[in-house]
Amino acid sequence: MQLLGFKDYQQQGKRLAKELGLEYYEVAIHHFPDGESKVTLPNRLDNEIIFCRSLDHPNDKLIELFLASEVARQQGVKHITLVAPYLCYMRQDIAFNPGEAISQKIIGQWLGQLFERVITVDPHLHRIDNLNQAIPNAETISLSAANLMSEFLANRPNPPMLLGPDSESEQWVMKIAEHTGLEWEIAGKQRHGDRNVEIMLPEIDFKDRLIVIVDDVASTGRTIAQTAKALHQRGAQTVNCLVTHPLFADDTEQVLTNACINHIWSTDSIVHHSNVIQLAPLLAKAIKQ
Ligand code: R5P
């Protein structure tokens, strides 16, 4: 078995290869001036390979994975695993208006045609219970970063209170609280637009508390920023945040800084300087099983 990584996710790919005791190879990508991609694979491939690439900013990456998997098949590869710690297009799981593409279903089916196995971490599944419903034709493994987050928080000098910004975050917050024994609460959220969210904090005393906001995704950062602002208004002393997937679209970091977030922590599902938790051991364990 060989592991094939990509330059944009090189450190993570190398770490995963090391955990698995495999040699690391890289898929070479050349971008032509008009934006097209040329994809080159090593010329001798095993029967079974792993592609490791996270799917933030996914459009080019999906096309390149498609090209890469086609070349691999032409070279006789029989089993391809995609390790994509962040799995794209999982949020649009329903057509809110006539004519809207249900991306989760369409992209999920496509991935199922390209790969025998898809492994990811904390996919954003809202209205379905398991990843196999989104990717019906492949074996799917959906991991959770909650235990690694628990270990990270358990090693902090002062025990914080955990706060989930919306009902969906309860699953992660509860798991982390179970492992660490930390106090936890969940806020309510109403989204009025991509960059417009309203947060309703629970009616408890936050005065002088040290809080860590826990969520799966920070995209525009508005969810976390509004939560932090509300906590500061209620007298919280320090607000930090911990997310699985730091998508961090355009001005997110500034938005979080303006909301007086002290520390931004994340897993390395997406390359970002806030990465403090490495997923390689979790991913390797799942691949070995
Ligand atoms: C939504 O349900 C997710 O769990 C996140 O809260 C959401 O994706 C965060 O988005 P943003 O950072 O754009 O507010």
C-alpha cells in the first residue's frame, strides 16, 4: 500500500504515512495559466493506495482527485482510499428553494464512484445520521476529534467551561465534557444570512468565567464571534475557541480578534497557524483496523 499526498497538505500527509509505516509519495500538480490542472502520479503504483488531501477550497481539488483516481485506475490500482479530514459539500443537504443542487448527495455519489473507501473527521451531517447515506457506494469511516480535543483541554492549566454555540455542537461538547468532567452549556443560534447570526446564551452566570467555545467548523467566524461578544457582555473573563475545521474564509481571523477571543485552537484537518491538534494518529488507527 502507498500513501499519496499533495503539496497543500504535505506535512499532514507525511505524518500520516509515518504513523502507518508507509513511504510518502506526492501527486505533482501543475496549474496552467488558464487555471486547468495537470496531475502526475508516480509511475509505479501498488494495488492499493491512499490519497490524503483535505477538501477545503474544494473545487480544483475535486477535479484533481478525479484526474488522479482515473490515472491510478489506468495503472491497475484496485482499491483507493480517500483520507479527507475535512469533507466538502456536506452542508447543503436539502434544496431550500426549487432548483438548488443538493450538493451533499451529488458530491457524495461522485466520491463513492471514485473511491472504495472514504475517511473523514467530524463531517457536517445535519439531517442524516451517518456518512454512508451521503456516500452510498463506498465504505465510509467518520471519525471524531472529540477525544483528541479532550486530551488537549485536559492539559490546559485552568479548567474552562465548555460552550457550544448551537444545538448541533452539543454532540461534540457533550463528548468532551464526558471525557474531561468539564462543565458545559449550549447556546441557541439563529442564522439570518452567511455573515449574520444571532446567539442566545443560556440563563446562567458567566461572570469571571474562563470559557472555551467548541464547534466543528469556523467558516466566516460569525457564530463564534457573536458567542464571544455575548459572553463578554455577560462578564466572562476569558474566551477561547477550539474548532475541528478552521475553514477561516477571508476576514474570519480579524472577526475573531475583534470579538476578543484570546486563543484560537484547531485540529490540523485544514492547514492553519491555529493548528494545535494533529489528527494523524486517529486517522492511522482507523486505516489499520
Ligand atoms: C453550523 O451548524 C456549524 O456547526 C458552524 O457553527 C457553522 O458552520 C459556523 O459557520 P460560521 O463560522 O460561518 O458562522
